[in-house]
Amino acid sequence: MSFSYRRYHTDLQRLQEQDAEIHRLEQESIDQKRRINELVEQDAEIHRLEQESIDQKRRINELVEQMQLMDEEQERKVAQLRRDLQDQDDEMIEAEQTIQMLIRDVQVAREVASRAEKAQREAEADQMLRHVLRDSDDEGTQSVTEGQLRSELRQMTNAEQQSSHRVSELEQELAVLRDAAEMLSVELQASKNKRHEMELNEVQTIQELEVTKTKADEEIERWKAMANLHQELRSADKRLQVLERDRNTIKAENAQLLTESTSIRQELEAISLKLREFEEENVGETAELEKELERRLVKAEMHQEQLASRIVKVEQKFVSTTLMTEAADQNQRKESEEQFITEKNELLQQLEEERRQSNELKCSAAMLKKAVESALQELKNVEIELREISGDCSYIDGQHESLVDLAKQVVAEFKRHDGASMEAVVASMQVQCLTSSMHAHLNRLCALREQQKAHFTSPSTSGNDNASESAATSFDIFNNQDGAVDIRAACDERSRSE
């Protein structure tokens, strides 16, 4: 009964949790619907903005085309104005040249008129002089000079008439030139005014072009911002589509959960009915089963306590045995370590002695090598001298005998040094054999120590093994020493035979 009640309670809790989950999912679905509606509105706004962006792009293209046409028209107007200004500049230059030429002609006419007036005054003076002379002269001279005076008078009158005619012509030309100069000055002023107006128009058109250009740049920037906004709206549309798919999946999951929850509710109701029937039918059986289970639990607890007491006893015995074995192992380990330390110290002392002997032998070998090198140099010198002597034997006999004795002495010394060098070689070989045997013995001792650590449970066998190993190593050392002695004897025999 308690088991069925617990199961019913757990199923009820699961059902409540599933109801809470369903409620949460329903709330999430409502929120998602609200968000979907907002996204749909945003999609409509995006569509409207896209349409506006298309219209604005079309308007921008039209404005760009109009601006291009206006730029071309303004450029044509500016070019035409520049050409007109150039023509007016040329005309003004020509007018200035004409005015300067007319001014020069007027100056020339004034000079001619001044000369004519001067000639007229001179003619009047001459006439007055002739009248004076006419009154003062005689009648005889009057007849003679009358013809001359008449001719001069005619000439003077002709000259005066010509000068007056020339003056009148010059005055007419001067008046014409003044009129032309005034007309040209008026035209020049008009052309200057027109040029100034054209310059003002050009500056105004340039300013208008700059203003239109800035407006176009601002419009382009605004449209770029609109394009960025359009891109963001597209990404939002994509996210909206993803959310729509998620909403559909969540709807499917919600439907599935609803079906599962209804099936679970039906199953729970059926189970609760069966449990009630089972409880009503088998109340007595469940009580007996519970009592039997309680008795078995008591027996199991008693058995567990017995096992725990046995385990404690076994652990105490194991601890006592381990303590005893550890004490024995520690004693054995101490003895083996002391033996190992003594053997190691002896071997180290022996190794140091052998190293000292090997160093002494190395020094003696180096000295012998130097002596051999000096002897070889002396032999080379002797050979040179002997070759020189063999070239001329009849000239120096005493010196030949002394060099021969020196050669024999050097050869004998070389043989002696050669034997000493062989002894040094034998000694060095002996030292090498001893050092190698020492290293082998140390390696064996290390291996024995590792074996003692590994097999600390069998002290008697490890002691026997140590004894046998030490005996073997000592036997190997003696064998190596005997071998070295044999090598030395063989080398001595070889040196004696040489």
C-alpha cells in the first residue's frame, strides 16, 4: 500500500510538473504570437520602406540625370561665355588700338594746324612788311618787286587757303575721331559691364552647381543610410522567418505534449483506479508482506553487524602481522644497507687508489712520450749527420766514430724508453680493467639493493644471494687482476725479445 501510494504521489508530482511546463509553453506560445504579430507589422513596414526606397532610388537616378544635363548645359554656357569674353577682349584690344591710332592722328593734325597758323602769322607779317616796304621804297624798286610780291602773295594766299582747308579737314576728322572715340568708349564700357555681368553669372552658376552638388551628396548619403536600413530590415525579415519556423516547431511540440499529457492523465487515472481496487482486495497480504520484509531487514542488519566484527578482527590480525614483518624487514634492510655502505666505501677507496696510480702512470707515460719525441728528434739529427758523413768518409774519420757511438747510444736509449712505454701501456690497461671491474661491481651492488627492496619478505635468500654476488664480484676482480698480470708478463717478454 505504501509503495502504491508513493508511486501515485510521484505520478501526481510528475503530472503537476507537466501541467506547469504546459502552462509555461502556452505562455511562451502567446509571447511568440505577440512577437510574430510585431514582426509581421515590421515586415509590412519593411515592404513599405522597400517601396519607398525603390521610388527614392528612381528619383535619385532622375535627379542625377538632371544634374548631369544641368552640368553639361552650364558647362556649355560657361564655354560660350568664355568665348564671348574672349571675342570682346579681342574687340576691346582692337578698339584700344584704333583709339590710340586716332589719338596719334589728332596729335599730328594739331601739329599741322599749329604749323599752318604759324605760317599764316608769318604770311601776315610778311604782308605787313611788304606794305611798309611798299611805302618806303621808290617807284623804281616798286615795279621790280611788285611781280615778286604778287607771286609771293599768291603763294601765301594759296598756302593759307590750303592750310585753312587742311585745318577744316583736320577739325572734321578730329570731330569724327572724337565721335568714334566716344562711341568706342561707350561700347568698351558696355562690354566691360557685360563681362562683369557674365562673370557674376558664372560665379552664380558655379555656386548653384556647388549647392546642387552638396544637395546631391546629402541625398546620396541619405539613400546610403536607407540602403543600410533596408539591409537591416532584410536581416530582420530573415530572423522573422526563423522565428516563424521555431513557432511552428513549438506548436508541434506543444500539440505533442498535450497529447502526451492527456495520455498520461488517462494512464494515471487508470492506475489510480487499479491501485484502489488492489488496495481494497489485498490489504491483508500487503501487511503480511511488510512484516516479512521487516523481519528480513532485521536479520540482514544482524548479519551485517557480525560481518563488521569479523572484518575488524581480521584487520587487527593483519595489522599485527604487518608490524612484525615490517620490523623484520627493517632489521634486514639495515643490515644489508650497512653491508652495502661498507663495501661501497672499500670499493671507493680502492677506486681512488687505482685512479691515483693511473694518474701517476699517465704522467710517467707523458714524460716518456716527451723523452721519446726528443730522442726521435736527436735520431733525425744523427741520421742527417750520418748521411752527411757517409757522403765524405775519407775526410773526417774521428767524427764518424763519435757519431756512430752516439747513434748506438741513442738506439739503446730508445729501446729502453720503448720498454718503459710498454710498461706504462700495460699499467694503463691494468687500471682500465680494474676501473671497469669496479663499475661492474657497483652496478651489481645497486641491482642487489633493488632486489632486496623488491624481495624484503625473504631475508635468508637475499642474504645468500648477496654473499654469492659479493663472492662472484671478488672472484671477477681477482680474475681481472690475474689477467692484467698475464698481460704485463706478455708485454715484458715482448720487450725483452725486441
